[in-house]
Amino acid sequence: MSRAASGGQPALAERAETTAPPRSPHPALPSAWPPAATRPADDLVAVEPGTPWADDPYARALRVGHGPLFLRRLSDPDRPGQGELLPLDVERWCAAADAVDLAVLRRCTGPVMDVGCGPGRLVAELAARGMPALGVDLSPAAVSRTRRRGGSAVRRSVFARLPREGRWTTLLLMDGNIGIGGDPVALLTRLHRLAAPGGRLLAEAAPDDVDERLTVRVEDGHGRHGRPFPWARVGVTALLRASDAAGWILTGRWTADSRPFVELHRPKPPYDAPDPTAPGGPAPA
């Protein structure tokens, strides 16, 4: 379990269902893992795989604004020659922020970093509200689309040197991006270093109680694909376990439209009382 909020941290929020307009039954996030279609790997079109997220079907889908697009699970030793196709909701990512997104953004205080910003719907919405926000993504197409929407973004890995290290008031980790790098503890530890003391992380978990490390690749509906890379699937329980290991404190959790979220805080360092023996310290009574 995560450490309880204490001291100046807000009390742990009760789990609450927020009301949002119904969506069509296609949650298709990297973090939403519905029963997936399979087909033999031999049926795939033979193409030269591109760099993950940068020169692969994901980049092409962002340029046109739609899929179909999938993650194919490759690390399933019990099903050799096959792999699940896990849908990616490119159309929703390329659209404006929806009601569930907006409820998350209302919890933000600036400056905000969106880790794995994709085509920039959240960064653009924050910019429209006058809140300083920066998207970070490996995909040139994602960064370009974010900037065209009026947001700011840099093409960089979250594990590389980034602007304002240790001074971000809010970090966003949405749309299954807890899977980045295939190691949630390493990712959350990195985000802990990016956050300002007292800063918050708003993270989306998988809707199922899962904790998996995978090898996947991005594919389109025609068998074109990028190179394999590590990924992770974590539900709320696993996310909280990883966040506790990374030094975060849980201060809220809720579910909206079948999408679970947690709010985490980086604790402020304890107050150090002045040494009474130091020069300029208080005189003894």
C-alpha cells in the first residue's frame, strides 16, 4: 500500500465515480485492454520496421488523425506465432479534450508537464486556459501536431535532460503512458525528480487489476509495424505499489467513464529547525 497522506498533504480522497457523457464502447487506450483480436504472425505484411513512435504506423496515424492502430503483444510464450492486438484510440487522442480529460485538468496547477503528450490535446487545452504547460514526446509527428494546436512540446525521452528539472508543479501521465519504458518504478522515480517539492502527479491506470511487463510493437491495420520495445500494463494496485517505491504519497483516486486515476504528491522536505549553537542562532534562555 502507498503511504498515507500526512502533515500538510490533503486527506486521501474517497473513490468516486464522476459523471461524464457516455462514450461509444471503444475505450482503446494503451491502458484499457479489452479482449483483443489475434491473427497469425505469418499473415503480416513484410515491411521494414521503423523506430518506435517516431518512424512507424503511430507517426503516420497522427499525421492523418486516425487509425486503425494497435500495440501487438509479442511476449506471450504460451501462444507462439500469435499476439494480441491491443487497440490504440488515435481518434480520441487527436480530438479535443473530453469531459473526463477536463476533470483531470481542473486539478492542475502550473507549470504542467504532460509526459507522452501525443498529439497534444491536453497541452493545447491548458494553453488555451493560460496555464504554462509543456508536452514531452519521442514522436516528431506528435510534437508537430501539439505545436500546431497552440501548445508547447519538445521531442525528447522523459529519461533525458528536460527543462525545469525539479520545478514542475503538476505532471500528467495519461492514456496508458505508465507503460513507458516497461518499468513503472523507474518511470515514477524519474517523475519524482522532475516534480517540485509538494508537486503532484495525475496518473491514469489500466482499468483491470494487472501488473505486467511486455514486449510490444506498434502496428496498423495493414501489418506495417515498428520495432519491438518494452512496455507495461499496471492497474491501480500495481501503480500504487510502484509509486510508493518511488517516494510518492497517494492523496486521491477516482474513476470516470471506466478510466481509473490517482493523484500523487511529492512530499516536501521536513522543516529543519535552526541550530541554536550556530552563529546568529537564538540565545540560550
